[in-house]
Amino acid sequence: MKSDSLRELSDVELDTKIGELREELFNFRFRLATGQLDNPLIIRTARKNLARALTLQRERDLGLQRGRATQSKTAEDEASTGS
């Protein structure tokens, strides 16, 4: 899964996708423990896909917080220079 395809998702869709990826990883681990998984390297791919989605979610969270802080500072700067 490419991060570009994840970036196109809305916040709600991204949350849903993260849930699906976690469930998929759980199922792969379960199948590995029971000996039903043919290719154990698929767990590595699933972990990386989950990490990509979580990273994007965190970037969005920080971007919103940074945006608010920047807007506050800009408003304060304008108020102080206007006086």
C-alpha cells in the first residue's frame, strides 16, 4: 500500500483503514501461531502498512495543532503591531 493512496482518504476513512490493518495483522499473527501462514514475511508488510497509516494520522493531528498555534500567534502579532 502506497502512502499516496492513504493521503487521499478522509480522517474517518483513515480511522477505518487503521482498524482494518490492525485486524489484518492480528489475523496474520494468529495464522502464524497456528501454522497456517504460508509466507511469514507478509506480517512484515502488514506492520509497515499499519505504521504508514498511523504516521499519516499523527501528521494530520500535529498539523491541526500546529495550524491552531500558528493562527493564534498570527492574531497576537497583528494585535500587538496594530496598537
